[in-house]
Amino acid sequence: METSGILEVRGLCKQYPDFQLADVSFTLPRGYIMGLIGPNGAGKTTTLKLILGALRRDAGSIRAFGLDPVEAGVEVRSRIGFVHDEPRFYRSLTLTQNAALVARLYPSWNDDTFRRLSTAFELSLDKRFGQLSHGNKTKFALALALSHRAELVVLDEPTSGLDPVFRRDLLDTLTELLQDERTSILFSTHITSDLERIADYITLIQNGRIVFSEAKDRILENWALVKGGLDQLESLPPHYFRGLHRGAHGFEALTDDAREARRRLGDSVVIEGATLDDVVLYTTGSGSNV
Amino acid sequence: MTEAILRNWIPLRRDLILHRRTLVLVAVMYTAFQAWFVTSFNNPMVWLVFNCIYFSFLTVTPLTADEKTQTLPWLCTLPVTRADLVRGRYVTSWALVLALYAVSVALAALMPGSDISPVWMLGPDRLLLVAGVVTFIIALLLPFTIRFGFTGMLLTLVAAQVLGGVMLVVAKITGGDLGSGISAAVGILREGIFALRGSLGVLGFQLALLVVLFLANWASYRASVWLFRRREF
């Protein structure tokens, strides 16, 4: 039985000798796009692989469509379309041959959709996979992932290596997918401008831990950049900001409560809306906290 | 039943498509080999044992392609279980061995002056010998190949070579006669088999051997699944 979210992750842990994914929790409701953001090595890909059951978790629970990917791996994966950050298929086979191998494994495979997407992505199906550029490899992986009526599309850095025109078209395609209100998308990226266009929820992960997982509009409403003189910092309690950069003449900082900052600091500082890029930069960057 | 056949056919077909070039190359090489063997040796028993060893290595080697193309992580995100992927390897190996055996018997019989008779080669005892030799190699190699890829297969073979080398050295140091020791061991095994055959009857012995070979393959398959499930990508 499906619970409230198409994907529910609770207290997920995975231990490596030099890295630990700790207590990762988030929920993706049906029919929405969630962006999973964070710096390289933060744990994004590990989280996605755990969701697919490609890695074994040490603790926590995952429910995709109400099912555990470890216990019901075949069913869960048949309802997921996945794109790797570095797509690898059989280099010596043509795209048609590669697709034919995959198609038989999905009961809901739609060859017309695959051909339509291949045409839209300007893929030559007679070409061998090994002859494709990185961008075209990603396009092929996307065409496969979107051709079996997946209810959950999981994309690991799909837009890196793609030209801006195709990136825009891809984002439009993903938005179109949501029109049926049954498909959800989990989209890992470090190109936050893509997420500002299409995401409904943002989950920020850093050093294997969730920093926040919230609705994008709420983040853009509450988080703000504060700019002011160094003397104004003296009156503030430690750790007042989520991130801070001190300059020679002033400071620039990130707050997660714009209303409270405006009430407290008034017109003595400049407060402006933060972009997702600002949020990532300040929460994961090298700026010292106050 | 249909579903089970289809589930095995999908990975088998995948592997056959994937290795079609290798298979064509092997077929051409093998035809040339048949001509050479028949004109040079023309000994049915040597032919049988040599071919079984040859087929087993041939079928295991191309199955490491997913390691070379680094496609295993992707395969593990498809709607198949790890057991399905492993079973595909076993089914492919056995299907290739059987196909190669049938084709090579026909080829060898067709060579002018050949002493290799298809009727003799397809007799129950010879088929059980084929199954025994192939089981010994495949059941030993596949778990290591599935867990460690081509390196695993090589390491297994190297380990066997090292073991042989160590035995030779030990025999030399202790003044033992390794050749006689091996002959004695083979003799004991042979006598044991004949005794068992005598007590069970020919048909009973053949059935028992078939069951043992099946169990050996099953145990190897289960070990491979266990090892493959422990791999993380």
C-alpha cells in the first residue's frame, strides 16, 4: 500500500571507511519534482543508489511506492527510470540494440515513446553507443529512462555536460512529464539554476547529512542575503547567520529567517532574496559562522 | 514455467547478442582446429576431454564483458534481481557448451578420415563425462569470475598453477614421486567409480552422477549469487 509520499526516506545510514551517510530523511510527494543538491562528495549519488537498491543500507528505511527496494527490488526498479551521471551501455551495440536489451525487462515499455524521444533528442539510433559524445550518451539514457512510463524518474546529474539549449528542452520535457500528476522526479544536480526553474522541493545534503528538505518557494521566501558593515556584526549573537563572508569593509551573510533579520536589523543593512546558489555556497562553503 | 523460461531467455539472448563477434570468431577458429586435430591425433577420448576444457574456458571468458564495459552498476538498476543476472551467466555458459559440443561433434565427424563417431560421442557415458569435466571447470571458475571479474578467473587459474608448483617442490624436497602419487590417486578414484557403478547398476550410477553434477552446479550458482549480492557499485 502506498503511503503519503511516492518516496519516503527515513534515517538512512551508510558507512564507508572515509565517508558516512548519516540519518538522511526526506519525502517526495507524488506528482512533484525534488532537487537533491550539495557539493561533490556530499552523498547525493550514494543516496540515489540506496534508493535503487544498488547499495546495501546500514540503517534506516526507504519506501518507494510503499515498497522496500531491498525486498521488492524488481517491482520498485520497474517503476523507476534512472539516469546515471556517467551513462554506460554496451559500446559495441547500436542504440537500437541497446534499447532492445532494456525494453524486454520493462512490462510497460513503449517503443513509440522511445522513438519519439530519440527523434526529439536528435539521436541517430543506428550509431554505436561508443561513438556518442557525453551529451548524447546522457540523452540516450534519458530516452530509455522516460520510455517505460516510470512513476519515479531518478536523475543523477543529468544536465552536466549538456549544452544550454538541450538543458532547457530537457527541463521542459521533465515539466511535461508531471502533467499526468502521477510521475515524480528526483533530480540530483549542482546546477541550481535548473532547479530554480522546475523544482517543487529542495533537499540540501552536505558531508552525508541533510541540511534541509523543504518546498522551494518556502526556501526562496525565508532565506535571504544580508549585507552590512562589520560593526553591525558585534551586536549579533554567535551563529546568528547560516553562513558568513567577512570583507575588508563589510560582511555578506545568509539567513534562513528573512523576516526576523529584517525586524532585528531594520534599514541598517541591505536584505535581498537569496538564490539557491547562495544557499548552497553559504551553507556548504568556507565562510565562518558568527 | 513459461515465465521461468522467458526470465532465463532474456539474459541468455543479451549475452549472445553481446558476444556475437566473439562467437563467430570462435566458430571459425574451431573449424580450423577440427581439421588439425583429426589429421594429427584422431583420438576420440583425447578429443572429448580436450574439447570440454576448451569449451568451458571459452564460455566463461566472454562473460566478463560487463566488467570491461563497466555496465554492471547500470545492470543492477534494471528490474532484475542479482540472482537473475547470475543465472543468466550459468544458463549462457551451459547453452554455449552444449551448442559447441553438438557442432564440434558434427564437424569432427565430417572431417575426412575422422575416427570420431557421433553415435559414440553422444552416448550416455560420454555425455556424463562432458558434463563432469565442464561442471568441474564452470562450477569452480564462475563464482570467482562473477565476484571479481576477469581478474577473479585469472587468480583462480594462477592459484591452481601455484598449488601444482608447490606440490612439485614438496615432492622434490621430500624425495616423493609426484607422478606415482597422482597415478595412485587416479587409480583409487577409478576403482571407486567402478565399484559404485557395480553396486548401483549402470543406470543407477548414471542417474546418481547426474544428480551429483546438478547439485555441484546448483551449489556453485548459490555461491555466486551470495558473492554477487555482496558486491556494491
